[in-house]
Amino acid sequence: MNGESLNIEQDNLAKLKEQFPNLFTEGKLDWEKLKATFSDDINFANERYVLNWAGKSDAFKALQVPTTATLKPMPEESVNFDTTENIFIEGENLEVLKVLQKSYYNKIKCIIIDPPYNTGSDSFIYPDSFKENKADYEKRIGDKDEEGYLMKEGMFRKNSKDSGHFHSNWLSMMYPRLFLAKNLLKVDGVIFVHIDDNEVHNLRMMMNEIFGEENFVAEIIWQKSKKGDAKLIATIHEYILVFAKNKLYSIEKGIWRIKKDGADEVLSQYDIFKKQFENNHVLISAAMQNWFKSFPKSDARTNHKHYKYSDDRGLYFPDNFAGPDDGRTSRPRYDIIHPITGKSCKKPSTGWRWDEKRTQEALLANPPLIHFGDDETTIPCRKSYLKNIDSEPFASVFYRDGRSATLQVEEYVGKGVFNFPKNIEVLQDLIGLTTNDNDTILDFFGGSGSTAHAVIDMNKESGYRKFIIVQLPEICEDSSKAFEAGYKTIADISKDRIRKVIKKIEKEKAENPDMFDNGKQDFGFKVFKLTSSNFKIWRGNEVNEDNLVQQLEAFTDPVHADSSLQNMLYELILKAGYQLTDKVEETANYYSIAEGQLIIALKKLDKEIVAKIIAANPKKVITLDNLFVGNDQLKTNTVLQMKDAEIDFKTI
């Protein structure tokens, strides 16, 4: 009770909503729908099928406004900074996606994100007002406390279901991020978005608009538990929406198959028996059958118990190669002679699937690809080897216990530190489904670092996949388990988990080197933080008669006083369109990037240095304009010489 009298307006609206729920949008009465329902003159202007919401135009504006922000390298927080090609970026993901646009356009093979589900208790960054300007927004996401940490108060907005823009707020948050993310995907790239019932319908429509309905791949249902508590129906599943940048290219170039559960373990045990019994296939087959019997029926390995025969080619089962029962009378019905009895074997009633030439080739193979029974009374079969068919298409519905992900993260950061982490086995299935060994995976809702964990763990066995993780340095509440464990931000949790995963793998590798791929492996990550530009930005809209002279004086040196050479270097690498992992070689006077394609001079310039740079024959050269101060002739000559050498020359 609140002691107030009955609110007549709210009571009437509640009654109307009970009878006509279709008249309400996001909890508010829609006058256009009301008029259409009760008026004889029904006329919807601009009728078309489209997803629309309050603030959509502002969402478009948000993605179109360029950023001047950059990424600051943090070698002291990294692991193997100089050699790794994995990246962790700490910062607000919309700004980070903008920063990455030039360098990573069409470079990412797979994006996996687990955004806020908009349950009514989520807090996430979105404009407090649909009229909030960029300066106010940047100030809000950049406000820091005395220790330099982003302030949670005022930065996030709790998106309550009581809000008149409940769905609109979420859509306005997601739209520009997904739009920019699409730009980063390769032409055969794929995006996976985890979501639940609250927004799956809106997300599907929004992604249809951004990616094109023709590039929809699947709506995967992940059953996370066997039972649940509910007054009506227990919801025990979530969704993973899958879209391709170009579905035709993805079909052509993608893998789109996953390892069958238990197949790797069966093949590993088979290799053990082969060594133990010195390729005696009778003993190997008997041992495999006994091994399968040692597991309960629910064990995934028992799904392959029909692979109980062995030859020099591997573990196999006798598979039918009779022709299909399709009524055809022209199927081949040639004789196949039993190798022991010398008599013609029994034929299938529908004839053979293969023609006689193919069967003869299979019989002459070493070892033969045809399996015979004890005598001619058994129909011969073709050998189907587990190693050749140990993968299968990914099913649109699958079960994986959701609790296992919590145990995975607790092993590294402690109990109760991070809620609702992603499951690394599911992530590995999705990554393996769509990527090859050298592809890059992006997750811009990084959370506890599960995607990085999944990629590193996959590379442990083989491959050289790379990750880019983006996570906001969201403050851990003082009362949280994370804060008690010593973590100040969610990004700190993620970075610490990745470090501990790497440390554990390196220990395992030292103790059991034979278990690891001897090829190129990357157990490291570079840390970067979103920050303002190292270079002064001319604010034309802020110039007036009173401060014009002051601004001009400030721009005699375009570099901020607290900018380091390394910070400027990486900002210019990004803005020149090169990647954060491109090789950087430092000489006495300049930096050479990407095997000499780009040269950046930040220290000193004279006639001899310019000559050396031109002799190196780079595609592009960037230098500071103030290195020419007092020597206009050197600058003029440098510009002309670079032009003659067909080198793209820029000054800052």
C-alpha cells in the first residue's frame, strides 16, 4: 500500500490493456493503433514491413559519428607483448569498434558475442536521452574516479521493464554495434549472438535488416538444463542466432562440421591398442569391444561401439553398400567372390550401390576396402573408417549443462567472482564450425574471457587461431565476491583468467611436451586501453574570438605533453590502416612496420634520415610536422622526394 487514492487513468489503461493488448507498444498506449482499431477510416501511412523503434534514427547517428579515440598499448599487463597476435582491448565497445574499422575491415572470420539479454535487471550503456549529444555521451563513458577507473554511477542505465522505451533502449544499444561489427567480417565471415526469449524476436529482425534475411543461417536452441522451476512452463534453453556476411561464400569456404562427441577419445584409445598389440588386428578388435563395454550407455564414446573392426588403415565398421530400394531394376548385380571360399557372395535384393569398376578398385586396395563375413552366405560391406567420418553437421538443437561454464571460470578466478560465463566447449564448437587454423575471432562483449580461453585451448592441440577481446572496465561493486578477490573491474577478471590459462598450459607443456603440437603456437596477448588521441584535435565549433589565439598557440606542438613515443606509434599504426599485431622494428631514427610497408618517424629528421627512409622503399611514411620546425627547405624537399619515389607521405 502507498496510501494514495486510486489512479483512475492508470486503472482505465490497465483495463484497456487487458482487453486489447495489441493497442500497447512497450507498455504505452499507441494512439495510431487505437484509431485504426475503432475507426472506419483506416489508413496507415507508408505501409511496409520494417522494424522500427523510438530512437532508431539516433542509433544511426551514433554509428555515423567518427571517433578521435585511440588505443594505448599496455605491455606491463600483457603476456609476450612483442610476439603475440592475440589482443585484449579494455574500453567501451562502440568506440573500440569505430577505432578498429580501418585496420580490421574485412579481416575477422568469426564474431561471437553474449550481449545483455535485456531481462529487466540489466544495466548497459545507452543514451540517457534520445537527444543526448556525442560530447555528453563521451563525457559519461569517460568519467573516471580518483584512481583512474571508470565510474559506474551515471555511466550505465538500468533498463527496467517499466521504462517506456524498454525494447527501444536495447535495440538502440545493439544496432550500431552490430552494424559496425558486420564491416569487420570477411566476406565468408560468420557472427554468433547468444540471446534468450526477451529479445530473440527483435534481434532476429534487426539482424535481418543489418545482414540481410538471405544471410540468415540458423536459430540454434541450446538446452542448458534438464528441468526448471516455473509456474507455467519451465524455460530451460537459450538461443544462438547465426548470420553470415555472405551466405554463399560461407557455404563454399566454411567447414560447417563438428567433431562427433567421443570420437577423438575412441581414436586415441585405438592408437594405444595398436601399439600394445603390435598391429594384430584380431586382438585390437577384441580389446576395443571390451573397452566399449566398460562405459555406461550414456557415455558419448559408446556411440561409436559399432566401429569394432581394425585393419592397417584404421578402425572401421562394415557399412551397407546395397543400392537403395527405389524400384530401379537396372542396379548392378555382378558377382563378388569370397576371398576364402572362392564362391560368389550373396547379393542384396536391390543390387549394388557401386558399379563393378569401383568395387574392383576397392577390392584391389591395400588393405581392401570391402569387408567380408565368414563365408559367402553373408553380403559383403564397404569399410567405413571412423577417422574419415568423425565429424557431423552441427544440430540446431543441442544439450550442454549450463553449470559447467561456472566451474570453468571458478577454477581460475574463484567462486562467485563472475556470474553466467560462456561455456568454452560450446564456443570451441562454434569456432571450429566456421574457422581455419589462422583465422581471427572477435568478441566485443568479452565478459570473463571465455572466448579467449576457448581459442587458447584449441591452439594447445593445433592451429594458430587469434582472438580480439573487447571488455569495458566495468567497476566491481564493493560488496561483490570479485572485489573481495581483489578485482576492481570486469576487465581485470578477464585479463587475469587469460593469464592463468596461459600459465597452466605452459606448465602442462613443460611436463608433457609430447602432448602438444610442435608447430607455431601463441600463448600470449597484447593489452590495449581505449583512450583519447595523443594528438590535439582542432575543435572548430568551440573557437571564438576570445580563445582563437589560445588555440593557435596550443597547436604549435600538435602532441599532448603526456604522450609517449609508443603510444603515438600505435595510434598512427591504426590510423594508417595497419593492424595492432603487425611486426614493429625500431631503428635509431624511425619505426618500420609490416615488413617495411609503413615507416613512422617520431624522433628526428634530417637529410640523411630522409634518404634512408626513401631507400627503404615503403608504401607510406608518417612523421611529426614539428620535426621540420625551423627547416622549411627540408620539408619542401622531403615532400618532393617522397612524391618522386611514389611514397604516400603524411605529416601530423
